[in-house]
Amino acid sequence: MNRIAITLISFLVVTVASASNLSFLNEAPIADFNKDDVKIMEDTIQKALNGVKDGEKLAWKNEKTGHSGLVNPLSSYTKDKKECREVRIVNKSKKRIAQNNFKFCKGDDTWILIKFKKEETSK
């Protein structure tokens, strides 16, 4: 399975310290996630983008860490003849919770992140 779009989200999180406009992610739950948490989250996002109906929710949880999340496709639409979706992603660590909206459009064989909207992060 091609993970270019989902890997982009992880890349944004990993490189956040060097990007001043994304520095808020240092306070996001994903800053507490380990490699397994990220993999489970990525798999869940991919599954939701590929087959969960708008309005339905798909949850994930890593029993080892207690970290969890929820992926909720909000809408599906066509832009420039490409299939696109807006998705709300909620992530929880032991210390924090955050929710953000992402817009993805499907490329030849993968979903590509086209827009990210920071909403809220709490401790």
C-alpha cells in the first residue's frame, strides 16, 4: 500500500520543531506517539479515506501505550476531476487531545494532503 500522503502527515509532525508555523504540533498528542502509534493511526486514516462513508467514524487504539484516535470523513467531493475528502482526525495521548481537519485528494494510487486546518489542542 502506498503511504505517501499519510507519511506526509508524519513528516509534518517529525519536522515540526523546525517549522514555526507548525510549532503548535509540539503540544499535540502526536508528539507523544511512538512508531507503533503512528503506524496504527496511518492505517486507520488510509482505511477511512478508502472506504468509510461520510459521517461515519473509525477508531483506533494502541493497547500498549493507551494512545488512541478517531477518523471521521466529513465530506466527499470532486475537484479538478479528482476524488477528494475532508476528514476530521482526533488524536489522544495520556497528556493531550487534539482534533484537526484535513483535505485529501486522490492521486493516481494514493491520497495527497492538500489542506490542513488547525483547530484545537488541549492538555
